Amino acid sequence: MKPLEGIKVVELSTMLAGPMTARILAEWGADVIKVESVNGDAWRKQAGTTMSPCTEAANPNYDMQNLNKRFVCLNMRTPKGKAAMFRLLENADVLITNYRVQALEGMGLAYEQVKDRFPRLIHASVLGYGAEGPEKDRPGYDYTAFFARSGMMADLAPAGGPPLIPVGGIGDHSVAVALAGGIAAALYRRSATGLGDKVDVSLLQSSIFINCTGILNGFNGRKLPRDRYDCGHAGSNTYQASDGEWFYLAIIDFRRFPEFCQAVGLPEIASDPKYATAAAYYKNKSELTRILEKKFLEQPMDYWHDLLNRHDLPHEILYHYKDVPNDPQAVANHYVRPYEYPDGTKTVFSNGPVHFGSVNPGEIPCRPSQKLGHDTRGVLCELGYTEDEIAALYAEDAVR
């Protein structure tokens, strides 16, 4: 049995964060019913964002957030479409939405409007800037509320250069992981109290949490952004090998510094008064970075990777995104999944962020999305609608 087997989730969301939250819950065993408007989730048409192919049978850019769901289309602008939505919620355990509060209020689906009618429902929301404050109603995207507002875009870029260029989805998917955990906690609370709860995670909130170390640095006066020579210390920095590839050296524990110096052929550095104590080591970080920089340019990446591995010295090659699908470690742990659609289109998906002992990660379902409204009729039947009632709903454009 999967952890969330028997849990019914109704997802009323678009783009990335809300859909990915629901996808995670589906991977954990929940029955996820994605409710779309007659226009569909806007992300269905954004394949170019990841340069993904998009055919009649294959839409991997959309599927990354929408695997293992059922797809229902309701016209919430009609009384019968809205009534069908409320009927869905009667037996639902969780509602996931990223609609702004004003829009939810217009549909009668804001938390305060449904909590008494559905006392066991977990009402889970993705927000941009939070539920309170003067900017609570602003539209938020991960580029804006997550990257720009938190300091990440300005202060993680190298000093003297332009701001960091973010990759879409990092903020959204961070929110999804947090919101999925919050939903699970709320379900546990409900098992004890019988009562649902309101759970929300904002893009700004998630980014402030993830960047808390950087924020602490800023609070304490560290000058940001920095360049490589203004690092924390030379043992924790990026270095380039002779073949042009980069790696990250992570000699975090100063006690291993002499061993490191011996291994890379710089034994004299460990006894040099400029670097022989922790205080001196930190003080002279720029000069030491330049010494190590020159040393690492003597050999190609494979040489340094092998050498540092033999001495169990922590480091990592700077992989490129294109390398990850074929990374043997990622493949062995089922972190990535190659997939081929019926029409021959090939892609790669990332599996969810959690493994359970009760679930074989190699057997997690990978059911791609379907066309808008693909499961509408079947779900309406489950809700007790008769064939005549269903026909009338379609005739009146209340569903699709």
C-alpha cells in the first residue's frame, strides 16, 4: 500500500507549483483529479519553455507536472459546472489551488467559504507573496517572488556581472515539495481530530527559507554579491581543470587541509604560516585561491576527480543539465526516468523527491497527461450523475 492510497485530491491549479504538488501526491498513491477550465491549463501550450517536442500524443513539458492524474474540465462560470465542482469536493480529502484569493472568492472556493461545508477538507494554496501584508494580492511567479524578491537573483550572481539567470520551475518545485509535506501533516492531524485545515506556501516564503543562510550573511553585513576570490575560504570554492571543466572543492573541515595539500602536491602550503592555522587560512583566502587555481590548471578533470576520490576528499564535478539524464548515480536511484510516448517521442522525467521503503521506486507509475476533459464523463459517473444528467451538462457547456 502506498502512503497516500485512498486519499482523493482535487487540483484546481495551473502552471507549475500547484500541479507539481498534486503530482507528488499522486506518486505517493493519491487519486488526483485535475480540474481545468474550458481554456485548459496554460502550461499545456508552453512546450517551448524547455524546448520540448509537443505532438498530439506527447507533451513532456506539461507532463512533468501532471503525471498520474485524471483530467476533468468544468465551466465554473455556469451554475451546473460550479455545482459539479462542489460535488467533487464532497468526497475529497484535499483541494490544491494556486488561484488568487479574489478568484477563489468569486467561485465560492476560498477557505473561509468552504471550511464549514467541508469540515474534513484540507484546503492547500500556493501563494505568491503570502496571505497577509500590502502585497498579498500581487501576481507572483518564481522569477519574481522567488528569485528576485528574496535576494537570490542579485546576490548569487558573480560580483561585477549581470544578475543570475534563473531556470523556470526551481521556485515552483520548491513550493511543491513544501506544500506536499504540509498537506501530509494536515492529513495526519485530521486523523486525530477529524478536522481539515488550511495549508499555504508562498513563493516568497519558500525562497526566504531556502536562502536563510544567505539572508543571515546579508543581515550580518557580508558584502554581496561576491567573486571567487571573496569566497568563504579557499577550500570551499570552484576551480577549473586544464580541459576547461570546473569542479567544486569542499574541504570544509580545516583539519583535513594538510592531507589535501599533500594529496594535490602542495605539501609546503600546509606548513606555511599564512595558511597553517584556521584563522590565517580564512584571512588569506584570496591568495590561497589563486595558488590552488594555478595548481588545478595543470591537469584535466579526470585526473583531479580520480585523485580526490582516492583520498576521499569531498568535491564534485560541475555537471551540465544535459549530463544528468545519463548520470549513473541518478539512474541507479531512479531519480530520473526515460520515457517513450506511443508516437516515438522520447523524453526524460524527474521522479519525485521522496522514496519510501514500501514503494519500489523502479515501479512508480508514469501515466502521461490526457487531452482536456479526458476523464470528465467517468468522474461524473463516480459522483452519481446519470447518463441523462451528464448529457445535459455537455449540452449546456457546463463541462467538456
